Amino acid sequence: MHRNRLLIFAGLLVTFCVSSTEAAMPMDVGSGMAETFLLVQSINWLIIGVGLGFLIYNLCLAVFAREVLFLLNGLVLLTGMLILIWGDANLFRISDAPWLPSIYFAVAAVIAMTLLQQQFLRTYLETPDQHPRLDGVLKTCMLVVPLSLVATLFMPATQVLALTVTVYLAIQLADIALGLYVAGRGFDAARIYSVALLCTAVLWMCGLILPEVGGFNRVLLIHLFTKLGLVTQIVILSMGMGLCIYQTRQDSNRRLEMISRENEDLSKQNVQLQKVSQTDGLTQVGNRAHFDASFHMEWSRALREKSDLTLLLIDVDDFQKVNDSSGHPFGNQCLVEVAQAIRGCLHRAGDRVMRYGGEEFAALLVGTDAEGVPIVAERIRLAVKSLEIDECTLTVSIGGATIVPSADRKSSDFIELVDRALSAAKDQGRDNVVVRNSDARPAASPERSA
């Protein structure tokens, strides 16, 4: 876009310098140039139509895609088209039209377009973040351009315009060098920018060197190729920015998918680690931490749903004697067998067994009412007793209780109740089941001995 203005302003510079002298070349349609005039006007309308189309394209993307680059590109195109329309009015000698702005309008428009182009270049090439030193050069250029307004105090308007256009052209040359430098460092956006500049420069050179034929004098050629340069650069930059944004979003989507997969893998690993951290390494059932978490979770759920919650505490009888007589490895094997036997007696999906500590296990039964507690406990007692481990008979003592949690009951009191039931089972000769009422009164549930 910056280059296209270069062409515009080159044409304007020549146009205004020519028109500012008494020897200004009249463009009289009646002097045998009617066909040339009509052709030029047709080309003008075509260029203006394309320019308006891409102006709407850029402004729509600025609004819907929320991309400031398209807004800047559209504003540059808008100021460029205003300057070209002003140049047309002067070029075709309708400068007496009452609606035509003064030369100072062109000066202000050139300054505005230069500032917009520099801001566009800073944003497009990401110089504030990627190239801080080059960004300093661009900001310096943005400060220098408005200084041409000072010249309006000392110089005629046409000379001020010529000075402003000259400063603009110098800045465009610097921008070309900057774009090529950044493109050489592998920045894709800079490559697109450089292509746009080079196309504009080629068109500008065409306006300067093509021979004057068929009524197309040098001023007309420069003016037309300036417009072509403006539109060509806008088209390349607009499509290039769209492509860059599409590629950027595709890259972002791929990165998001990769991050999502990584997060999913991490979640699975966290679940696995959590499972390992709450699993007893010997028996491969839940450990005490798992019991604490599970019990409080089920207590809260039963409190919320007003449902039954059952807890069984199971202790292997005389386990210390087993360790002393047969050794710890054999004792460990016994604990593994007992854990698996208990697990095999729990048939509901929400039921779970956990190692409570040492040779003690806890069975948490969800939804089992008071009538079902003795049945499950007795099933566990018989399953353990039926184990045959190197001719060693193991027995367990079981204490249990069922409760419907309420706001006035504490979970710790319920665990104490079950623990007292386990103590009662041991005191009554071991290999027993004792089930207590949740109101903590002595057993109303059956007590069995071997």
C-alpha cells in the first residue's frame, strides 16, 4: 500500500508542479483527445470500483474478524482514493469547481496516509516485538512527516505539497528496504509485503518510462499507473493478510489440538497417579487415604439424598501370631488373599474395600440397608474362613453399622460406632460379626460366632 501511494504521490507531485506554473498543460477534451479522455475515465472508474470493493472487504474483515490490520489497510486505501479523486479534478481542469478542496487538503491527506501506512507496517511486521530497532526508525518517520505542516507558514501551498510528497517518497524507499530486510530473515508477512511493494514500484516505473502514445502524455501515464499501483498493492496486501490470518488460525488450531491432547494425557496420568497414590501397594485395594476421601464423599452424598450408608470394619484375628510363626512374607500373602476375598463378596458397583491399617480392612457399602448388613458381613466372614493358605486357617472379626446421615450427626461418631462394634466382636471370642444401630445403642443386629 505504501508503494502504491508512492506512485500516487509521484503523479501528484508532477501534476501539481505542472499545474502550479503558468505553462500548465491544459487537458482540453475538445482538442482532439475525446477518445483518450473517455478511455482514461473508463480506466478510472474501473480502478475506483475495484478500490471501493476492497475498501468494503477490508472494513468488513476489520469489524467481523476484529483485525486492526484490515482497518489500517482500509483507511490507507480510503485516503489514497481521496487524493486520487482530488488529483483527477485538477488533472482534468475542473479546479474551479466549488466543491473541490484546496491543496492543503491534499497535504493533510498525504500526511494522514503516510502515518497510517507506517502504523500498518509496524503492526503487519510486528516490529514492536520482533524488531525493536527497526520500530524505532518507523516511529521516527512518523514524527518527521507532520513537520511538513510547519512549511505551510513559509512556503506556497504547491511547494508544501511537493515537499510533503517528497518526504513521503523517501519514507517509502526506507519502507521498501525495511520490508526486504525483514523478508530476508524468513518472516512470511514481510515476503508478501515486499511483493506488494515491488509490484507497485514496477507499475510506477511503467508510468515514468512508457512512451507517450495516443494522447497519453507523461502526466496521464504517471497518474494512471499510480492508481494501478495503489489498487494492486491493496489487493496483494488484503489477500496476503487474509492468507496469513488463515494460516495463523490454522496453526493456532493445531497448537490448541496438541495442547488439548497433552492436557488429556496429563489428565490420564494424574488420574493414574491419584489412583496409585490411593492404592495400597501390597493388597492392591484402596489405602487409608482412599478410605478417608471415599467415606466423606459417600457421607455427603447420603446426607444429600437421605439414603443408607453402611460401613464394615474387618480385622484379621491373631494376625501377629501368623507373622511370628510363618514370617512376614507369608503374612503379606495372607493379607492379599483376605483383601481379594472381601472384594469378591461386594457385588454392587459402588461398594469398595480398603485397607484401613495393618491387618484391618474397611468395606464401604452404598445403599445397603440395615437388613442387608449382617448378610454381607456374614458372607465376608465365611469367605475368609474358607481360604486355604498353606494349611493355615484365617478368621476375621467384623463390626458394622448402617446410618442415614443427617445434619445433627457427625461422620466421626459413626466411625466410632463401627469401631466399637468391631471391638465387641473381638471381645466375644473373635470370628464374629457384630452390627450396631446407628443410634449407638447396643446391638439390635444378630451376632454370630464361628
